[in-house]
Amino acid sequence: MPTVHLLDYVAGNVRSLVNAIEKVGYTVDWVKSPADVPSAEKLIIPGVGHFGHCLAQLEKAGYTEPIREHIKAGKPFMGICVGLQALFEGSEEDPQVKGLGIIPSRLRRFDDKNKSVPHIGWNSANTSPTDQTTDESLYGLRPTSKYYYVHSYAAPYEEGKLEKDGWAVATARYGNEEFVGAVAKDNIFATQFHPEKSGAAGLRVIKAFCNQKRSQKLPETPSVAETKEGLTRRVIACLDVRTNDAGDLVVTKGDQYDVREKDGAGSAVRNLGKPVDMAKKYYEQGADEVTFLNITSFRNCPVADTPMLEILRRTSETVFVPLTIGGGIRDTVDTDGTKISALDIATMYFKSGADKVSIGSDAVTAAEEYYARGSKLGGKTAIETISAAYGNQAVVISVDPKRTKTAGPKGEEYCWYQCTIKGGREGRDFDVRQLVTAVEAMGAGEILLNCIDKDGSNSGFDLELINDVKDAIKIPVIASSGAGHPGHFEEVFAQTRTDAALGGWNVSQGRVHGQAGQGLLARKRPNFEAFRGRHMTDCNCHIYLKGS
């Protein structure tokens, strides 16, 4: 099989990229030292996270000059995400660190006045207006396709500026800001989006680069409606995973976190399927992302042998959309007494195939300590250390609030959203707005907003809670808890500004959340097919088949 060289410089999740390259018919050889670069023919530089951290890693390891020499020699080069950003002179994310300077421009942070930052989700990569070859694709890019972006900093697009220097440009639009989604010139191709996480559309881009097919005839001329730009809202599948009494890993779900059967099956752990198989099914049905939550089990084994690591490895072989893992992302002590930091654990998950990690109860404790210090950062929390290394887009905070009534001084009743820990079993004297504000300041990039009152109810999302949290912060919010049918997703997208919605539709034998006969499969409709492609952009519905 033909070979592609991949540079490993501890830049987040590269396992999915390896799997994607192998999927299109190539093998991967690792560049493990600067001395390996000259022997590489096709070189790919990935990157996830902080511009300064990644570029400093390249410079410290001695890769900067060998990469420049590879490009000067005319050999094929591809950069992904921070790999694209590295081509520029620098970034506002870390003004002191220099880029490769191949593109004379700098990256700026997105304006967050009217939109969430980071920019996370599916967006376009359309040929720039000054490029007249609109009937030709650029390395497999199509105006009818969407690609997965996750970043806070981008290169603003100025019409004609890059083109006059010979660059072909594909752009995307986030709010009123148009930015560079991909660039190509001679032997260089780079994308701000993650092709390895962009489904079939992304695999087509990787294959085009590997085969060095820079330009191909588009299959059809797209209509205006088909090429509409803008970030779509995401539909996310969530799988609660634990071991059952026989020691097998299963997807489970219960009533308010009680995962035991109550309908004649004894007290066995409810088994709704195998995690890897169900994740693949959700991907094939059109889920934009897949989230695994490790709940209340297999936490007393050696860290390196945690079963979730293997689940991620196997899932990333066939699922080419983002994967999030939650549960156990904290400072810990291994079974042999070795202290392991939350950053080390997150790194293991990223290397196994995860794109984001989700932190729950520990985030509440960290927020309480943040306020106890007078709203000052401590610098050592899991949120801060992971976001500093991998970028805030890699850190999701899972929040479990519940409606709580309290009496005023004259006996009047007030309702507020109280934060909870330990899966909703323990309340804290802490409001949800206080929590999300604190974790945003600490470096979190996204909020997974559950609702104890709605969980498992199939009655729809808590719209009031979602709007309350969206008003408090600038980072994206994922609405969770309460989805029972596709109409609930349309409702939450129409009536709130949520950036994504999550469904814990763990379906087995016609059951969702243990409600016999109420699930989508019971109505002969696959989980995500019912909502696939019906995403919202700026509250205007449009149709597309993601990844097609």
C-alpha cells in the first residue's frame, strides 16, 4: 500500500487521522524525529489546541526547519487545523510565538458579541469569489458538503489578497465573519476544518490529497440553497457505558440514574447494546457527534487498562465524527500508587481517539474554589491544565442542575437552578449561572447542559434553563435531557440559542429510556434519520445530507 508520513508532536487526537488515511487506502509512517522528515514524500501535520503550545512544540523538537525544507523541495504537504494555522506569521492566541511565515497574514479571535466562541460544528468550505474555476473542486471540496470545524482563532478572508500571491482559497462564514477554511498553492494544501472528523466528505478530501488530485470536476452545479453558508446546529448521540454484573461493557440507561431492571428481569444492569456497535449505528444514521459517558463502574483498574480507552480505539476505526469521553477525568492515584494528573488521563483519551473530554462533578468543586479565591484562577485545575495544552475546545463541562424552590423574606417562593454532583444525587449551594461563568473563565470551551428534572422524561428540553445559561456565557451550549422525539429538537433549536442538542436515545427492543413503545425505533424510524440534515442556521431551516 502507498505511504503517507504523519508527524507526531503530541498534538491531540491523531488516531482518527491515521484511521481515515488507512480507510482511503494508504498506510501511515510516523515521523518521530527531525531526521525522518527528509525521507517523507507526502507529509501531513495535524494539530489540535493552542497555537502557541503546538508551534512551541515543533520548534523545541527541531521540526521547524525540516518542515520548511520539505515544502521548499516541492513535496506534498498537508496541514490540518493548527497545521494550517502554522503556515501563517502568527496568531492573537499567542502573539509571542511565530508561525512558519509562509502565508503573510495573522490569525484573529472570532468576535463573540453575537455568537458562541469557540466555533464548533459543521460549516462550509466554498471556493472564494475571485476563483473563477467554480466548476472544479479543490482537493475534493464541494459547496454542497459540510465539514467539521473546532477553533476560536481564524485567518480573516480579504478578497483577492491571498489569490494575488497564487493561493487558491476556500472560505466559510461564521456570523458576519468570513474566514479561510482551506488553502492550496503548488505542493501545499491545508484545512482549518478536520477532514478526519467530517464523515464521507472529509474522507474524500484526504483521499484527494493522498492521490494528489488537486482539481476535479464537480459532479453538478449547486443551487444557491445548497451552497448556503453558516454554522449548523448539531445533533449529538450520547451513550452511557458501564460494566454489567458479568463484567461485559454495555450501553445502559435508567430512571434517574438507576440502571437496574425493574420489569421482571430481576435487578440486572439494563443492557441496551454494545458501545462500539451502537456508536457506529448512530454515525451511519447521521449523528454529528458521539459522546461516551463512563458511569459508576470500571474505575478501580490500572489507568492504562481502562476499558474506555479500547472503546475509543475501536470506535475511531469506523466513526469519522467527533468523539467525546466523560467520567474519571481528574487527578488520581493509579493502582500501583503512581500519581497521575488529569492532563495525563486526558492525553491517554486523546491518543485513543477522543476529541474532547467531559468533566462533571470536579468542575463544581473547581468553581467553588475559584470563587473562594475571589474569582481568581488557580492554574492547576483539570480544566485549566487540559485547555492550556489542547485548547479550550477540547474541554466540555457536564452540568447537572435541578429546579429548587426557596422562600423569600416575606414567605414568597423563588425558583433557581441548583448545581448537583455525583450524578444528581447531591446538591450544592451553588447556582448554575455561577458554575458556567466560573468554568468559562477557567478555560472550558463548551457546556453540556443536563437537567435533573427532565432526564429520562421524554417530555422535551428545559427551554428556560437553556436560555438562562446561554445569556450567562459566550461559549457553546449543548442542550441535554428530555428529548423523546425529533420534534423536541426542532423546538429547542427554534426557541433557544443552543448550539447543539443531545439525545441519550439508548434503544433496545423498542425502548428508549425504559419507556416501552415510546422510542423512535418502536415507530420503525432509526434514531437520527428522523432528524438528519434538518439543521438550523441563524434560525432559518435548510436541508442537506451531512457528509454526502
